[in-house]
Amino acid sequence: MLKGKAAFVTGGGRGIGRETCLLLASHGADIAVSARNVAECQEVAEEAARLYGVKAIAVPCDVSNETDVEAAAAKAKQELGKIDIVINNAGVMLKKPLSETTSEEWRWVHAVNTDAPFYVTKAFVDDMISRKDGVIINVSSIWGTKGGPDRSAYISSKHAVIGFSKALGEELKGHGIRVNAVCPGPVDTKMTSELGPDLNKEGWLQPIDIAHVITDLCLPKSRAVTASSVHAFGAGSPVGL
């Protein structure tokens, strides 16, 4: 269903991003895998190409650096011809009381979670507008829909992702471009596991569960959905609740 389309996926080297790359490839999309870890990017690209016969490339970059993003976007467009689907999945988490959060940590969280989707989207949106076609999915969080303790930097950044998605979705409706946010509940990834060794993961989702939600929103069957946030909470409770 996505044959002839190409996707740029940030945070594509592992977790939700990795599974999304492979699932999009299984639907026929060519893939640009982006993450800071070069080896992980290359591994996912090679796996997508081997399993599904699509063109898949590694475009490692630091998504919090606009210059890096522009270079990665240029490489993706040069090698894949165009980018039809953008998945802003890269993210970082900080679990700290506000009084212990440094200015550097605050800026880091917002640079990756909030600034990066702006940089990446901006690198591709004009091309999408010119073709009157495109899909942009921004990964927020259950914490983007509520408040909670010890996460002011993270929660505020993920609320911003939803606001950005809804605003841009309305802005781009007339250009044939759909923009949505996906809000995962607790997912068993390396990032969440680093929050502590004794987490209760009962009911937690797996990365593939969220990859299915993201991919479904990219398919033609979801053309009615835009400027929305999709809750994918599952049955698990986030850390600390």
C-alpha cells in the first residue's frame, strides 16, 4: 500500500522507531533511518532492505541540531528521490523534580522532543506542499495528555508535540498533508528501562504495538484522520502512578 512512497524516521535505530521502519518497509515504503547511533541506523536499513526488498538508507544525525537535520534531509531526498512520510519519533526522558532540574537538562529535553520535530518537518514540508501530498506523524506520550510529578521538562515537551501536530495539521489540510500525534502509554523500551531496575511492567506495550498505530496512520485508509492526537495507552500504568 505504500509502494512508491519514502519515509524518514527519526529515532529509527531501536525501539518504536526500529519497528516502525520495518513495518513501513513491509508495506513497500523506502526508508531513511535516522538516529545518532550510526551502527544502529545501518543495521535497521540493511534489515529492511533484506527482508522487504525496499531501498533503505542510514542517515545518522543529531536531531536537536538543525544543521545536522538539514544535511540528513538533503541526503535522504538525494538518495530516495523524495520523502512522503515523516515520523518524528526521537525522544528523551528526564525524571527529576523541578528543583533538581538544571537549565541545561531542560533545554536538552526540549531540544530533542520539541525543537527536533520542527527542524525535521521544516526540512521536508515545502516539498510536500509542492506535491500536495504527505504524512507527518509526531510521537508524543501519555504524559503529553496529563500532568504528573517529577517530569516537568518531559511533560511540557510532549504537550508541545501535540499542540504542534494539531496546529500544523490545520495549517496543511488544504495542501493534502495529514499531520497527527501518537501518544503511547508505557512501552517496554531501552529508554523506559533506564528509569529503574525494578519497574512494574504489567500491561506495558511493546514497540511493535505503537509501530502498528503509526503505520496505520500513514496508510491511505486513514486519510480521514488529521490534526488529531491518537491515544495508544494500552493497559499499563506509567512509572510513578
